[in-house]
Amino acid sequence: MIVYKFGGASVKSSDGIKNIVQIVSSVQDDLFIVVSAMGKTTNAMEVVLDFFMKAEREAALEKLTEVESYHQQIISELFDDKTVGEKAVEPLFDQLKHFLNEAVGNDYDRWYDQLVSYGEVISTAIVSAFLQESGVENKWLDMRELLVTDSNFREANVNYLESEKRLKAAVDFSKHKVYIGQGFIGTTMKGLPTTLGREGSDYTAAVVGNLLDASGVTIWKDVPGILNADPRIFPGTVLIPELSYLDAVELAYSGAQIIHPKTIKPLENKQIPLFVRPFGSPHEAGSVIKATPSQIEVPILILKKNQVLVTLRPLDFSFILEESLTWIFTVVEKYRLKVALIQSSAISISICVDNSRYLQRALDELANDYKVSYNTGLELLTIRGTNAEIISRTTEGREILVQQKTRRIARILMREK
């Protein structure tokens, strides 16, 4: 069997969903399809959540109406009889409206997973119904019942043993050749919805591939495959046809947007290849990530935006000792700050982190024991396969705050343009 994952860009329009039918119709293998929320639905649902948490019910319902209208428009363009699609999503929007009218938001992370997870559920309900109408018989699954995680809301960790038991009980390819489930979402042992972190649908596909012993996992993207840089930022990008698991992990954790950082490990554990292929040109091979080491001949450039450089100095001008570092990173982990770069000296330590919603809380706690200063509005450029000419060209006219360089990798933290 194989796993296909279709992201938000693949299902943002009726044409995209029709294209999924064309791709899936040609598959001879048993197939498990993982689908993300449509287009920018996750962003829109985060706005709904923000209004809900502030008890602004009318504003939350108004934004939800926009989300519903967007999906209804897609349904009207897909189905000859649009009541087929409406029946699939109507109960889901009713559940959301009930929450917004009756519930009280008091835990952001928990309510995030409760409400925002509906984007994937609604998306798969529409895709499943349209596949069925198009002659692709399939079985819809609710991953909020099957993919079991811990209670680390908004960034849950998968319980592989329990998930495998539930997933294998739900999937029987002798009864259905095609199954469809949601990316990004799961459930605690107590049945509370969880999410796996933004862009977590790739990770879902990898976990499903691992648990069902897939021969391959394919992520369908709106790019030709894995490129050496983001074409929206850097001109003259080229396709990288093959990468090793190690290469892919290194790039993902440096901030490459093409795959979720957690995606590789479940596949590497069972030596399952990961294909990244162009959704708009399904006949093209794209890129493959596999165990075999590969030689990457071109430099790779990764730019992470919205970064913050936090510098900590002891209040009494003492040294930064090992026990200090332990406590600092305990606070970092507590507030889920993603550290992208570390620079230290005897009397200070600087860390580059994402500008997250919990950053200020972390800074406040660190300020109890350290003098804290920070710079916002930064971006981190990672260059693998670096040389002086590339560094000069990509940083010309920029204010550089931190630069680290080894023989093959340069990391440059600078102010945004």
C-alpha cells in the first residue's frame, strides 16, 4: 500500500479537488489519502478562535460564516447536486456554532485543538464525498478517533502502539481500496482532540505510512519537488532530485518549508521512501528522500522570517555556568520556543527563536534571574554549501547581528528588509 498526502494548496479550489480525482483514479495500489484543511482555512479558524477566547461571540460566528461560505462555494462548483456536499459538512458547522454559542474559552491550546481541527474534518468530508460521486469508492476515517497522542495540545506527540492498534482495526484493504483521513489532528486517550503542530499533515502521512507499512509516501505540493531555495525569495532555483534522510532532517530543522521537521523519523525507521511531487504536473518525478546517501551539488538557501534574538546576562555579572544553561532551556521548553541558533560567551548567551505567542511570558520569567534584551524583526539565513560569493550576494546591504560559519554551512541572523 501507499500513502498520498494533499496539502491545503491542493484542495483550495474545486479544480484542485478535481485534480485529486485524476491522480487517485490512476493508482492501482491500496491507498491511504491524508488531506489538509482547504486553502487558508487554518488561518481563518485561528481568527475564529481568537474572537472566541475574547468572548466576542458575534465576531467569532461572523468569521465562521465566512469559512462556511468558502466551503459552500467549492461544494457548489464540485457537485451536480450540491446537497450531497452540504449533507457532508452541515453537521460539522452546526457543531462549531454550538461551541461558539455555548462554550467558554479558558485554555487557548486546548480550545485551539478543539476548534481549529475542524478545518481538516470539513475538508476530508468534501473530498471523500466528491471522490465517491466521481466513481472512486472510499472509506472516510476520523483521525480524532484513531491517531492517539499525549495531551501536549497544539504540538502533540504520537502514541505509536495505541495508534497502530486503532488504525489497523479501522483499515481493511480487502473491503476498501481507498481510505481518506485528516492530517494534523489526533486524539488523547480520553478522546480530546489534539493537533500535531502547524503544517503537521506531512507528519501524519509519515506516521500512517509507518503504522501501515507503506511501500512509499508521496507528498503532493505546488512546487516541482524539493528546490534548493524558495523561488519566491531567491531567483534561479533548481530541483534536487534525491536526498538522504539525514539531508532532509537537517534542512527541515533549519527551516525549510517543504516538509515538516518530524516527518522523516517515522519513515527512516522502516526505510520508507518519501516522494515530493508536483500536484500540477503529476507525470513528473519530483524528488525522493531515501536511505541511500546522495551528493547535493548545489548550495541550499533557507530563510526563516519573524525571528527574535534574545540575549541573557546574569544580574550579578557572574559566569554562565552549566546549571544556568539547564534552567534557561527548561524555560525555553516550557514556553515552546523553537531555538534556531545559539551564541554564547562567558557572561552571556544569545538564542534565536520564533516570535511566538508565548515569547513574552518566557522573557518575563527569565528576567527574574537575568538581564534580558532582545531584537525583533529578524530573519535567519542558512546556507548549506556556502562560499564567500553567496554570503556577499545574499547579505549585501543588510545589518548582520550574528554570523556562524563552518566549512560547509553558514548561518546569518540579520534584520528583515
